[in-house]
Amino acid sequence: MEDTAETGVTGDLNANLRWPSTGDLQLDKAVQQWVDWDRNPWTRAQLDSLVEAGRLDDLRSRLCSRMSFGTAGLRAPMGAGFNRINDLTIIQSTQGLYAYLCRCFADLSSRGVVVGYDTRGQEESGCSSQRLAKLTAAVMLSRDVPVHLFSTFVPTPYVPYAVKKLGAASGVMITASHNPKEDNGYKVYWCNGAQIASPHDKEVLRCIEEQLEPWNASCWDEKLVDHSSLRTDPLTQINSCYMDDLTSLCFHRDLNSGCTLKFIHSSFHGVGHDFVQQAFRVFGFAPPIPVPEQKDPDPNFSTVRCPNPEEGESVLALSLLLADRENAQIVLATDPDADRLAVAEQSNGCGWKVFSGNELAALLGWWMFFNWKENHPDPVDTESIYMLATTVSSKILQAFARTEGFQFEETLPGFKWIGNRIHELSKTGNRVIFAFEESIGFLCGSMVPEKDGVSAAVVVAEMAVYLQTKKLSLNQQLHNIYRTYGYHVSKTSYITCNDPPTIQRIFSRIRNFDRDASYPKECGGVRIIHVRDVTTGYDSSRPDLRSVLPVSRSSQMITFTLQNGVVATLRTSGTEPKIKYYTEFCATPGESDVSQLEEELRKVTDALVDEFLEPDKNHLIRRFV
């Protein structure tokens, strides 16, 4: 029997249609559901035009599946459809989140939720991060849940920071971070300030499925936030507290006021400008020189081909040109939601050194431990401090830990795993002083269990000023670190694949390379000595052949350890249609022929891509550099 409550129609479906049937009963039902529920005129018009044009494949992709939580929450293109970001899916997601929070928090009505947003927007769908944040708030307010809604755009880490500071039950950040301008997202934080992970993410999705029909007209009322007594604006309090707490990361204020280094900052058309300027003042610096073309919010990201500073020199062009004109030594670039940081340094008048995420982590990890030791000389204190990294990131912190005696742990990719591990460690009296993911995501100290580009930017600036007093550049200190702890030469990149079945075939072939359930035996002529497949839970290096990292069946990730010391990983992105690859050569202290290490790594990396992914055969799109 047809579920009339779910479909919103009765009897013969075709008799109820207010538009021509597509000829596909399931698709007709999905279209009817959308038409019945959506009240946004722009997305309604989008869907009408697709139906009229007979764009059935496009309609199926938009309507016949739903978004799921990846490494950064829900993320998708804006526009009409149940697997797009729009008014209706944000309302549905928030209704599901509310239902789950009610199960978990008896005091939800006193704790409330935090809601923040970035500067994204799309005219053709009538969606902006601000509007979607107001609808998120409206759903909660319609159920008498207090909402701490920021009155303007904020960096992503401000939301989890506010969740902890205000004792909220949860937080929502409307952002797609560094994704293309077409995308937006819905990032959910738990009461511990960390992004939700299993089992919360699966339970929230289940609750969303049970709460698909918008409850009432209030859910669509973005003006509800303007007159509800349950809505507060936490901006002034949270910004003040954040900047006060930031002083805990300032170790050499006496040097900062006399700083002669000049810094350039780009906020990549996003939220970062005002907050980085304030952070510099807190540390006693003159504010960095902003890139004028990229200082103000622009949802079209009109001066860059993609709003991702991780792409390197090609997207940092305006920053580097300004730095040359101003004779500035260091460029700092935060991504549009200011949770990640790219850094470039002038190389003795011979161009610019753009640091990779792994290289910056080596510098920041060294810096945080160096200052920890200065203030905690007793070696016993060192045993209870930790550094964390995602498993696809450089092993340089592991080398630090082996030599210096602190603790190091790896997590699955995604800062949600790091954030939750920080919380678990804090319950046993342990402290994380630095954590990172190779995609330029850094957390200095433990102010907030999320990567933070604002604090990382000012910490890098102070480190550079300190090193200048020792007549060292950042790059020179990086090589000092490698000479002490061993060179860690790495390569991180990706290829694009817009066809999910192709990705499945690629990884299935890797798991059955020679015969059923047989992984590759070599890569580029070098023997593979261990394989870890987190998707299936297999690890050949363990006596029980079971991976220590949690099984993650919703994504693909296989790591190979080679006889020559190279570690290579292939994984699917949790936010974009990409297969990412990571290779690293971890040399022992004393091995100093960097060019030989780099050449050996290049050979393995090329073989990893060509032999295992077969880009030409599978019509994969190589990264544009």
C-alpha cells in the first residue's frame, strides 16, 4: 500500500501530478514530494525547468538519494534536490538533529545550540549561508530551543569554541570551507566541541529520515530569529573570550612589538580578515598587510580559480605579487572559513617557498614542543602530553615523540577524529599541545577541538620573529628539524573522478590485483611489505591481521608500506569527487641526500598512480598545477 503520509498524494499518482509525468514512478514520487514540501521559489523554479526539459538523469541525481556525513559533515552543491544543500534539506537536517538531541539531552531547552555561517551564497538557488543559518535557527526556535546565532559570519572554529564556552548541547556551522563556489555544507558539533562522528552521525541521519516533512510554517521563517526571545547573539562574548584565550599561545611577546618582518594576509574572499587582524594585535604585532582584492567577502571567489590555498603558488599569485611590492617576507593565507592556513616565505630573493601542510606541521610541532619544554623542564611532565595527526599525514611528529619522550597517536583522516580523541585524552588528564592534518589544518594548543587558521597564522608569525633573532628563516629551521629527526619527504596530490562506480572498480581491482583477495606485491619495482585496508579492517602487519584504526566502510582507504621505507596511501575524499594519494619517505637521522630521497619517492608515487589507478584507462582528471 502507498504511504500517503510520506508521498503527500493519494490514489493514482498520475492523477495528482501538477506537471507531466517522467514515466518513472519512483522519480515522479520524488518530484511530487519536492513540489509538496519546498517553499523556496528559486529552487522550485529550478526543479520545474528540469522537469519541463525532460532532464531525467539530472532529476534522479538530485532527488533519488540523500546526503550523508563525510569527513566534514554534509556537503554538496547548492540547488534543488534532496541531495543538494538548500532550504528544504537544511530544515530536514535540523529537524533530525533536534530529534536526536532530544534523545541525548534532557536539558536541551536550557543548553541550546550554537549556529554560525560563512560568506557563501548562490543567487540562482536563493541560498546563502546566512539564510540557511537563520532557517537552522528557526527550526530549533520553533521547538523552544535557545539558539546562539552569530549576527555575522565567523571562522568555523568559533562555533565549536562557543559550544564549549557556552555549554551548548550542539553546534551547526553552515560552510563548505575551501570547496568550489557552487557548494555549501552543514557541519555539526557535539557538546564536547568536536565534530560528530560515529555513532552520532548515523543516528542523526536516521532521525533526519524520520523527520522529512517540514513541521510547520515557522521552520521557513528566517525572520523568526529577529523577534524570538530565545535567540541570542554570542559574537561579542565569544570573540572577546577567544582573543583572551589566544594569549596562551603567545610565548615571546617581548620580541613581537619590535618585529621588523612584514606579513601579507589573504582571507580568500572569506571570513578571516578581521579575525586575523585582531589576533595579530593580541600578540603585540602590527596587523598584516591585507590583499585588497581578496579582503572582503565574495561568494564567487572571483580572483582565484578555486578558493583553496592548499593548491599552492598558482592560487597565491595576488598575495605573492603584493609581498614582492611591499618587500614582505611571509605570506599567510586562510581559506574562506578560516580553519586552514597556507604559508609562503621569501627565499633569499630567489622566489617563494610555499610550505606543504606536512612541512608546516614539522615547524609548528617543533615550536609548540620547544616552548612547552621551556615552561616545563621536568621530563616527567612530558610523558602526559600528546601530539596527534591523521594517518595520511607525515610521520614527523612520531619521530619527534620517539626522541623527546612525549606521546603520539594517529587517527583516521578528518579533524572530527582528532577532536574526539582530544576530548577522550583530556578525561584522563592528558593534554594535546599540537595536532594536524596534512591538508593545511592545524591546531596549536587545545583552545578548541578543531583546526584553526586564525590561531595558526599568528603562531607562525611569532615563530618566524623568534627565528629571525637566531638569524634563521622558517625554511632553514625546517631543514634543521629534518637533520635532527630525519628527513621526511612527502608528496600529496589527487586526481578527480566524477563517476562513483569507476572509483569502486579501481579499489576492487586493487583488492584483487593478482587473484581474489590479493593485494599488489610491489609498486614501481619495490616490494610491498605491509598492506592496511581501513575500509575492510585488514592490516597485514598485525598478528591478528586486524587494523587498529576503526573500520570505515563508507569510504575507501588503503595504505602500503614498501621495503625502501616509503609509506603510500590511496583514499577517497570525504568532501569532493577526488581520489587522493599520499606518499612519504621517512629517512633516519643522518641521511642527508635529499635529492636522492625525492627521486626515489617520485618513482614510487608515479607508479602508485599509473599502476593502481590507471588514469588514462579510467578517464581520470589529473590535478591542474
